[in-house]
Amino acid sequence: MKRRDLALGLAGLASLSVLPLGRLGAQAGRQLPKVAILDPSTPDYAGRPNSALHNLLQALEALGYVDDQNIVYDFGFASHALEQLPALAAELVAGRPDVLYTYSSGGARAAAGATATIPIVVAPVAEETLAALVPDFAQPLGNITGLTLTSREQREKCLQLFKEAVPGIRRVGVLFNPLNPAWRGYPEAMNDTARMLGIELVRVEAHGVDDVDQALAAAVAQGVHAIYGLPESTLIGGDPTPEQIIELLASYRLPSASEENDFAWEGGLLSLGIDELAIFPGAAQYMTAFFRAPKFPSCRLCGRRSSSSL
């Protein structure tokens, strides 16, 4: 069964954790590159054309790696339960892959906690998360590399444009999942910019899309005039798609903005983001480098084993 058909067919298997792919036999499997994929979303979402997993596998196919022919995949789906990511990462690492791929801050931290030796490629991920895992980009010495998606400066610029588009806003609710490690310190991290714009930021916490209605009702009761959505796999930018959240925002007559690139296309007022599709070819190239050289190469200048991070 091909990967796309298999991923779509797994939607009803709620108890699925890690799914080994590759019908090639143990001997053949050892001769092929083995990729473990830690996905915070669901198998159903992973099979959609706009998903991170779909785009990554398309990029690998463009480099000549075809499922069931010259590459083996192990999938682990957390189905948006962020607390399950560490256990899934450990299970994937036990399969001894050549490289472990994941995305999002929760996925990155879970992967980093599961292994210090297997190469990890994270893309996309928040800049703050990658900086915490790879403190020295000039001489990274660990097993993690990746590509960042957003930065605090980008969020601050998006907030500035939001204020210009809706000059009357004074209290802006920042919608996010407090379980996501990327958002520790938010929205307080944007307070300096908010004060310059004459805006007060209010925390609007939701653990998933099912909590958003109640969270918005509470925010409106606190006098929130607009919503800024931090992007992540459990809310804006994930599965379910942002349309459900945008419909709720419209029902409360709240203008909204996010740095999630597709947010405005989905019906939000404003978004300021990057082309996420450009990230996955780079991630695929990082991964294939480890197919050829599973161990991290020695730095030519200092002789220490290193990885590279962007």
C-alpha cells in the first residue's frame, strides 16, 4: 500500500501511535535509509496536500527518494496531544533511524529529549525554540539542525500592521495554547511593542479548537477588541484548519491577525508570514546528507563533531 493511501486510511485508527512503513523485509530494510517522523498532527491531516508531512515527502521524492523503493519511513502521530510527543519520540528512536524529522516546538523538544546521538531535523520551528536547543549557531555541537518559521520581530511587525489596519483597537487578546513550550513568556514578550502602539495584550488560552469558543467569550467579557493568534499545530495553522476559529472570531465580531501565512486567505483580517513551502526542500536536503553520512562530520577547522542550524 502506498504512503498516501495508507496515511489517509489511518484516520479511523484512534489507538495508533507509531506506524512502521516499508514492506521490504528486515535484510533489505537495513540497506535503505530509515527516516523516523514525529508528527504532532493526525494521520488524516498528514495526508492533506497542505500538511507539513505531505510537503516534506514531496520534497524527498523530488530528490529521488520514493517510499517502498529506496527509503523506509516510521511515523508517529500525536493527534494534537502534545503530552504524548515525548513517548512517541522515544519509541521512534528505539527503531534506530538514520535521521529523526519533526516540526513545531513541542516536536522539537520531544525529539531532543529522546536522543543526543541520532541526527534531528526540525522544520519548521519557532526561532526561540531552535535557539534554545542550539545555543551557538556559529559552532553548533549537538545533533539538532533545522529551519525556523517565525521570530519575535516578525510578530511585532504583524502587531504593528494590525494596529494600522484597525486603529481603534486598545485591548488585544493573544490566542495560544499554554502547553506549547514555544509560547512560554508570551504574550509578555511583545509588551514593549504593544505599549509603543498603545495596546494592552490579554492572554487568551485554549488547549485546542474545542476550547476556543469559551476562551473568546471570556476575552470579550474582559473588553478585548481584537485577537492576535500565535500559530501552532493545535490551533491556528494546524488541524482542524483555521476556518473553524475564524468563524468563531467572526461570530464575536473580532478583527484578527496572525503571522500564520494562510490566515488572511482563510478569512482572517491580516497575516504576515513566510512561504512555508520553501522550508521543506531545505529540510529534505539536510536529511539526505545524513543518509550518506549517518554520523555528524568533524568540523574541518576545530576537529569537533558538529551540526549546522539556520
